[in-house]
Amino acid sequence: MASSETYIKNKLDERKLLGTYRTLRPESTLTDFCSNDYLGFARSPILKSNIQNEIDTHPLSLNGATGSRLISGNIIYTEELERQIAAFHQSEAGLLFNSGYDANVGLFSSLPQKGDTIIHDELIHASIIDGARLSYANRYTFRHNDLDSLEAKLKQAKGICYVVIESVYSMDGDTPPIAEILKLTEQYGAHFIVDEAHAVGLYPSGLITHLGLQDRVFARVVTFGKALGCHGAIVLGSNLLREYLINFARAFIYTTAASFHQLAAVKMAYELLSQSATEIELLHQNISLFKQGVKHNNTYLLVNSDSAIQCILLNSNDNAKQAAQQLQAAGLDIRAILSPTVAKGSERIRICLHSYNTMEQIGLLTSTINTIIHAE
């Protein structure tokens, strides 16, 4: 009988040989250009104080939820928070999940059934792919932001069809032609689902409400671990969808509910977001400053993005790792994104900009990048 230890070691050795071996790293003192903390909420002393004050006003709250929401873990505070968040995003209802991964797996594993069809962009979040696989529905991928490719897949769809995109893509940072995609889905009678993980904050309540399309979208997934600086997620949609997920989403049913501290953090983060016009404007200014500072290079392309996520394609794992090392040596915390996380040949450095990055920090960043990508 084969040894599991041998199998594990061989697989890890294979990753090392290919240069795709992953390791964990602790926090650093480098200037942050890699985190999803776009508005600085995760490090905000104001948010920390507000969370503590909210907890103090509920002295009978428990340290832990004690069980799933269907057993002992549901409280009035949670349901009120769901209604508040749904109203903020101009949605009829919402259901909280413990993470964005849980939300996507819960939604896509339970809603589409065998014989139905899920069509998603090729660069969609891994959690959506994992959920779709568990659903046993037919699953098609269309070329990134390609309307012709999407329509070809829509023509093949059977059963109930769900079209899934991100409003801001996590690895490229770009925005798809949302209105055109929505028009196609409506033309073919498909249901439109949008993951807004990286759009909330850049656009206060997300890109869908910014575009005024919320009433034509079947469901949205909003996560709290990016611009909101805390943890968890919500699926937004109709009351009917909420009740369905309570009954059929295993990622919701069979897990311990969020603690009161987590719920209080989310509530206070939304209150702070409503008062953060200055931080949002600073974020947009820093995005523009970065894009103006990077010199064009035909070999190492800057992906077209107006979001906080900016990527330079370096075409190999080795190039990406070397560039990241040079940037880190300059005091800038930027990580290489390697295949297989991204497709082979699209390895990159992924830069996350924030409202709290200074002009001097962005100047150092762009000058260092220009030195790297224009070095002969």
C-alpha cells in the first residue's frame, strides 16, 4: 500500500521544483502595498474604539455564539444587522456568512441543481468555482470580460442559468462591462450574480448600486475583510433567497455562528464607511497618482485597472519573485503572485493601494517599479 507521507512529500517537492511552493510569512514593518485594507479600517484606532464601545453597551453579550444560528447561535442583533446592511446596499434582504469563501460556497453549492447551468468569467474567485463544483450543475467558463464568449455559453445553457462575475476582479483589478453582461443575461433569461468583494469601499456601497443596477441583479456577495477591515460576508438578494439559503446552504447551516465581537465590528465598520468620503477620495487620488507614475513598458504590462488593485505582468514566476524581492528591499511590502494561482505566463506583482499611502511612498513605489521593468 502506498504511503501518504511519500505522496505528500513528492507533491511538495514537485512544487519546489516548479518554483510554485507556498509558504506563510508573518507581518512585516515594510510599507503596506499588499493588503486589502483599502481605507485603513483594519488599523483604524477609531474603528477599534467604536467596536469596544459597542461591546460595552451590550454587557450581556457572550464571547462566542455557542452554536449554529439554527440551534443556539441566532440573536436579534444579528438579524437587525442583516437588515441594516441590506438597506445600505439597497437590497431586499441579506444573510450573513462567516467569510466570503463560506458565502460563495454556500450560495453556489445549494442554489444551482443538477441539470442547471453556471456560467462564470474565467478569472472568477476560487470560492465560486468550489461552490459550483459541489452543485453538480453544468459549469461553463467564458473568456475574461468577453461578451461574445459569454453569449456562446448562454446559447448552450440548460435548466436554470446563473451568470457570475466580479465587479472588480481580485487579481487584475479591472471592471467588466457590467451593463452589457446584464443585458445579455436578461436576453437569455439567466440570473445575474455579482461578487462585490473588491468594489465596496472603492464605491461606498459597491459598484452595482453605483451604477443603479441593484434591482436587476439576482444576488450579490459582499465581504467584510477588504475595505471594511473586519471579517465575514453577506449574500444580498430577495427574502425568498434568504429563506432558501437558511434551509439549504450547508456552509450556513452546519457552522458555528459569528461571535458578538465579529458582529459588532461589522456594524461599526458600516457606520464608519458612511463617514469616510475623505478616505475614499484619497484612495482614488492615490490610484491616479500611481498610474501616472508608472512608465509604459511593452514587455511588462500594467493591467488596465481603475481600482485599488494594480498589477504588472512579469511573465514568469522567477521574474515576479525577483521583482517582489527588489521592492521589498526598498522597504515596500509587495508580493509576487505566481502560477498556479494565476495562469502560467501571467505571473505578476500585485500592488494594493490605500487611502493611507503617502505621496512619498507612492513616488518610491513607482520609481522602483520603473527601474525594475526598464532595466536592460
